[in-house]
Amino acid sequence: MQTSFTSEFTQTADGQRVNKILRKCVHCGFCNATCPTYQLTGDELDGPRGRIYLIKNFFEQDSEENKQQSTNEVRLKHLDRCLTCLACETTCPSGVKYGELVDIGRKHINASIQRPVASKIKRNLILSAFSNSTRVAGLLAIARIFKPFLPAALAAKIPAKIKLPASSDSEISTSSSRKMLTIKGCVQNAAAPQINLATKRVLNNSDIQLDEVNSACCGALAFHLTETDQALRTICINIDDWYQKLNNGYESIIINSSGCSSFVKQYGTIMQDDNSYAEKAKFISKHCIDLSELASELKPKASPDTNKTIAFHSPCTLQHGQNINGKIEEKLIQAGYKLVVVQDSHLCCGSAGTYSLLESELSSQLLENKVSNLEKHQPDMIVTANIGCLMHIQSGTKIPVKHWIELLA
């Protein structure tokens, strides 16, 4: 793709990166074939190719032209509708880094537009509420009280309270031969603490000691809401803490929610222009692994019910964001479970972080399609690897939805 950027962007790091990414695109449109939003709306601007042109157009116009509110509203509307599922990257034969491109595009276009006040307030409330585990726990406690009075669609999104056994921590040994770090997760620690406990138990049974770091958030929420400064502050705090620990006996940071692990692996790219953090960020990304990457080494603690059939939903952040495929399925089959084939398994469930709250109509359509495919062979359970997917899918089905590590604990 030929580009003609204005001088305003040609000398900037973001402009040079966007230019390099765009030049790989050959306009083929293969990406549209696997784009969930394009499949729903049929609008070229709701597909990766159309969004690429919107970003290209922004970088080719001068600052005065880019101040036109109506033009930027169109750009932002279609970029906001993007799930950032990265199915397009998996499909692209030219290796276009669409995820990095859309992140940069959103940052600059968002900075050039005045969002409606209601939209700003909603986005700020979501960020404030869901980037802190304590706040999430408080909100869930209140939501459970009013659950009987809420509309069915909203009530379905509120998970039941999980009470962990009092002896749960005492069962974990601290004399393992290997040590790894992990994060609790903002939403997961409050909404589904049994996942973190199951992770500790299974790793402990595999002679791996798991220690939690004092991290409020990985930074993904702020970053994808284009609150870039807040995201970078969070990332830097995490890097300072984790870098020190990883140089003092811990072999890696292992994360059991693919949305978080995928984002931490991007630290190196996000911080590449920061002279103070670039090398440390690369180090963190290199030492971050998703729990599924250890699947072959894990020893189940309990014998599973081999009569159970499972429909596995591979999160976009796992199969597209990290290119991890088959490891969880192989482990569950090895453990004795029966897996059914899921149609259109490459497509997003519609959760996509805050997407289900900000783009609820498209998200609901994607959820309906996903649940229909997951329920098709009437499995006993639906299993996934990301808390956002888990909660979103559970809101659309009566079949129990679990994290895969729970089945091995």
C-alpha cells in the first residue's frame, strides 16, 4: 500500500511505525472474510481493510483537516466497533500487524475528537470500576443484592458468589523446586477466585510454587480505552516490580487469563520508544507465559469424570493474540475428557474486554452466534481460558462454563 503522510507524522515514531505497517497491506481483503463485525454488518468500514483506510487517511491529512468533528466521528465509530480480536492477523498472508496499527490509530484519532459527555463518563466509570479488584468485589456484592430486580439480560451477567474452603491456602506447599510469579487479575480475583486457587493447586502438584505479585491491573483496560498515560503508568509500575523479582529466583510470570497474558507479552512493543523501560519491557514480555503453555507439564490433582463432554472456546487473545492452539484441548483429552467440534471456533464471542459494555448490540449478536455453536452438540460443560469470555458466555447459556484449569484441580 502506498502512503503519503504529512510532515506532521513522518518524523514521529508512531507515524513511522504506521507507515511501515501500512506498506505491507496489499488490499486483498482476506481479513474481511474472518472479521466478526464485518460478517454482521457487511459494512466495509467495519472490516479490517476499511479501518486500515480510515487510519491511513488520518495520517495523510494535516492537523486542520483532522480537526473536523464529523469526519473523526465516523473514524472513531468504526474503530470503536473493532473487537481487536486479531482474527485478521491470523488470516493475513502479508503479515500486517493490524493490532498495533489500530492501537496507534485509536490513540491519535481519539485525541483529536471531543467524545460526547455521556460517552466519556461511561468509559471513565468502566475503567475506574473494573481495573481494581476491590472495587469489582464491592460492585458485585451490590449487584447480587439487586439481581432479582434487574432485567434478565443484565442479571445473567452477574456471577454467583464463590466461597472458597477455609483450608485452601494451607494445602499449598512452599517447598517446590521451581518458582513462578502470577497476577490475581482485576475481575477474576473478585468474580471467580476459584480459578486462581485451582491454578495454585495444579502447579503445586507439578512441583511449581506460584507467588502472587502486588499488581492492581496489567494495564490492558486503560490501554484499550485509549487512556494511554494511565496505562503506561501501570505498565511501568509492574515492570519495576516484576523485573526485580524475575532477577531474584523466579523463572517467569505465568498468567491464567489469556487477555492479561496477551497484553503483558505486548509490553516490549508498547514501551519500545521509552529509553528507560524498553529493555526491561522486552525482558518482561519474554518471561511472560500463558498458563496453557505449561499444559503438557501439568499433573491433574484429581481424576476427572471421563463421562463429561466439553465444548472448548479458545479466546481470541489465545488463538490469535498469542498463536497458541491445541495445547489445552490436548491436555483435556489426555485427562480423559471428550471434546466436541465447535463450528466457527475462530470467531470472537463478543466479550473483548469492555466491548460488551460499550458495543452491547454487536456483542449480543456475537454471543448468540457463539453460544449456538457451543451448545450444538449438547456438551456437559463449556470450557475456556479467559475470565471475560467465561462470564460473557455464561450470561448466554444454562450450561456451566468453567476455566480449563478447574478441571485439573
